[in-house]
Amino acid sequence: MTKPDSIIAHVFSESLNQEPAQLLQLHNGLIIAITRNALACYKSHESIGDALGNGLLSYTNIDENNPIRFEDGICVSNYTSGYVGIVDGKALLITPYKVCLYPNNHDGLRGLNCLAELELPPIDVY
């Protein structure tokens, strides 16, 4: 899935640790990795395979009672301007400092009931 917008440059479907993952490549090169039970931020697409983990910038688990559902290796249903819709109805919001996962769009728009929060490194905006 590739449909560039103002925040997300590309979306890739891959496998991480033998499970499906969707990778959101931001315009600054950072990668937000989404798996069933975790969110992670990497320096670049190439750094994901680094055995020493040097490219991993931040990581958070998703509560086992609220995993992200994948359908045919895909979890992202749509995205635009920092909003990412998930096939199971969850919403992921990308802001300059963090990524937040919400149980639905309603809660995401109001900042309620955050299921997971991933810190992002400072972003240069020259």
C-alpha cells in the first residue's frame, strides 16, 4: 500500500519475528512498525534488521486484551495526515512527539482510553 500523504510516505507489509507487521515510513525516514502486540519506532527501514538493535528508537507493548487484528497480513485500512485507521476499528494517531493507539475513532478524536503510547524522537522541521 503506497499512497503518500503529508506524514506517511509509504506503507509496507512485512514479517517481523515470524508475525505480520505493517511499516509506516514517515517522510523524515523514521519507521513506525505495527505488530499484533507492539508498536516500535526505527531510525530507518534498513535498521529494522540490525541484530544489535541499534536502529530501535522506542518500543511499547500493546495490552494482550486489545491486540491489533491483521487480515491477510494487513492491519492498516486507511491513513491521512497522521490518522491511521486499523481494520478492527482502532485508530492510531501520529503527532510530532508520540504515536497513540485508541480503541476507536471516537476515543482517538477526544484523546480518551489510550491503549498504547509510543514516544517519537524530536523531529527536525527546517
